[in-house]
Amino acid sequence: MTVVPLPARDAGGAAAGSASDTRPGAGVAEEDGAGPSRAVAIRGLTKTYAGTKQEPPKTALKGIDLDVPRGAFFGLLGPNGAGKSTLINILAGLVDKTAGTVRVWNHDIDRERRAAKMAIGIVPQELNIDPFFTPRQLLDLQSGLYGLRRSEYRTAEILEAVGLTDKANAYARTLSGGMRRRLLIGKALLHSPPIVVLDEPTAGVDVELRKNLWTYMRALNAAGTTILLTTHYLEEAERLCDTIAIIDEGELIACAPTVDLVARLDTKDIVVTVEDDLGAVPAALGQFDVILAAPRRLVFRCRRSVNRVREIVEAIHAARLVIADLSTTEGRLEDVFLALTRDRQKAVT
């Protein structure tokens, strides 16, 4: 997959205002020559789906306040049914919000709907491609739907960027799953949006495609495009995103730089491999929070802020065990995610 970073369109914006103001027009971001300071500004976003005879109304988003900085690689995480898709669909103009304000590249999605849509490109999870069109035809059609003049079409450029030039005239139904995913990315980039939303882009794709996709997205982000990623692969989010927000049951429960979020969990594992098989944790190690993860592997759970390595090693020697290997594993984003969402579940029950 050829990596050809594409410059983001200067979408302009409205006058600056206060980010903390919740009145109409709030969230207006200060601008410089590169665009607004916040690519997306959300205040008090609420969405309630109408009920039916069988089910009561359901509130999917409950007063969300969220800023996505310009140029960020931003992760939006949450369990199934947390409200992520509803939020993305509101940004895309596919779902109407119930209350609150949303600005995309400083354009209010209610009063400047067309400009807001031009500022964002969505890569959906589903492979929604017409099988009877070629990639060239699909990209030309998408360009027309965005109102671009023929002289503004970037079909050849996009095909080269996503590595599909040699498949430009092949029917979409003949493309592999990876090629179809790249074609979706191309469709999202046609109008040079300063913001690209990736909705579960690696769900069900192979390792090679995943690697190529992230290489391309990193290059795109380095060129100035703001990336908003939703994914259930938390290790990908931790590796790629500089900032992460977590939504659970329609509420924003965390939003911080990734390193700060991971640092909230003051835990680490010290993994010790011994030379002989064990049937249980030796009584001499009972003072520690330790489990026997395998016949020869002991895992000690400790506070990251307290160094207990020497104490653990001395206790192992006192138990007449010979250490074959020792390693430490710091807390991960997955641990923080589970801790935050499980705490909320416990509070409810």
C-alpha cells in the first residue's frame, strides 16, 4: 500500500468564542492559519431514541462535553452499546441530536450542515461498496456527490495514494477485502477533509492490511489530518492515539492524554519463572498478591509506585526456588478501561 500523505482542505471557520460556554454557539474554537484549535467541539450532546409500544425511549448520549484537538490522533472507546456509533453518526449528519451543540471544524452541524459535512470524511466499518462499479467510477461518483467540479476531481491521486491504480478499472466485486477497505478510505479522502473518522477499521481484517492501514494513517496524521478512531482493539488505540476518551452508557467517563490515562492505574505485574514445577504458591510467598499462572510461572501484582522487586526476589530465594527469568509488565490501557467500566457496573448494582 503506497503511502502518499494528502493535505487537508482549509475549511475555514466562524469567530472565536469560549470553550466552556454552554450557550448556543459555545465551543467555537480559536483559529490560526492552520484552522481551528479544536477539530471537533461538543457541548451537552444528548440523544434520546423514541420508544415503541414494547420499549420505552432510550437515551444513548447523556450530556456529552468533548473536544478533539486539531491534528490529534484521537481514540473514542467504549463497550458495545456505549453510544460511540450514535456520536459518530451525529458528526456525519446521519442521526439528529436531541440537544446540545456540535461543531465540526468550527461549523455548527445545525446551521452550517453542508460545511460541516465537507470537513469530515467517514470510513465506516461495513464494506458498503457497489459491486458493479469500478474504483474509478466509484470515486468519480463520490466526487460528484460532494459537489466537486470535474476540474477538482482527485480520482487518480487518491487511487495512487491507496495503492489501487492497477485496479482502477476492475469491478469492485473482484477486489479483495483489503482492497475494498482501502477503497473506502479513498472515498473518505476525496474532498480533502481535515478530519477523518475511522469506525472499527480493522474489524475482521488480516495482519498485513492492519499494518498497512496504520502506516498510511500515521502518515496522514503527520501531514496535519485529525484522526478520530473507534476500535475494540485497545492495544491499537494505546499504540496509535495521543488522546483517548472513554464513553460508557452514554456518559463520558474519561478523557485524557493516553500516557496520563494509563498512569491512573498504579499497578504492575512482576513475572517470575522458576526452574522447577510448582503445584501451588509456596506458603513463604503468602505475604504477596501472587498467583501461579503456570507450573513454573509466578505473577506478583504490585503497586507501580512501590518497588518490591528486591523483597520478592529475597522471598523466592527463602522459599528455596531458583529463578530462571524475571520481567515486569506495566499497567495497560486495557486494564484502565476495564477498571473504569467495571467500577461503574458495580456502582449501578
